[in-house]
Amino acid sequence: MGMVQEFKDFALKGNMVDMAVGIIIGGAFGTIVKSLVADVIMPFIGFFAGGLDFSKLTLALGEGLDGKDVTINYGLFLNATIAFLIVAFVLFMMIKMMNKAKEAMAKEEAEAEKAAEPPVQEQLLAEIRDLLKK
């Protein structure tokens, strides 16, 4: 098999396409969550904290060699941390729902499999019938 054909088989597998779609949706979801945190949640929290803008919270270390102030932007870090926590929580909830759905499907399959088997009495009668035929 040629290298081009091997790559084509690899790239077009269902799992690869699903993963690519997941990555694209994840990137878009990350942008939405970042906006939610920066534009909705943090201003709301800042309002109740006396009009504080978290994105502008910094710790000045002094003047750098180029004459510009060197700062630690811990407000931006706080925004990023809250965005991460929101994404992690949403993913946790999605995985939890998927696991419940898988359990429900497995339970239904087990019940269907159980229902497909004839009752024990019928199995015994069939065995007795087969023995009598011999």
C-alpha cells in the first residue's frame, strides 16, 4: 500500500473526522466562554466589588530596561482561571450525561437480551422433548 493511500485511510477514518469536528467546536466554545467570563461574569462580580475591573488588576514590579513598566497581570489570570473552571464544569456535566445515557442503553440491551431468551421452563421442556426424540 502506498504512502498516499495509507495517509488517506488514516485521515478519513471516522474517529479522525469526529476528533477534528470536536476540536473546532471546542475552540469556538472556548471563545464563547472567554467572552462570557470577560464580558458578563467579571463585570457583574466587579460591580458588587465596588466597580472593580478585574482585567486591569496588576502588580507593578518596576521599570524594565526598555523604560516600560513591568507588571504581573493577575486580573487576566483570574479571568482565565474562571473561564477554565466553567469549561471544565461543562465538560464534566457532558461526560456525566453521556455516561448515564450509555448505562441506560446497556440496561435496555441487557433487558432485551434477557427477554429474547425463552423462560427456563420452556428450555427444560425443549430439552426433554429432544431427549424423547432420541
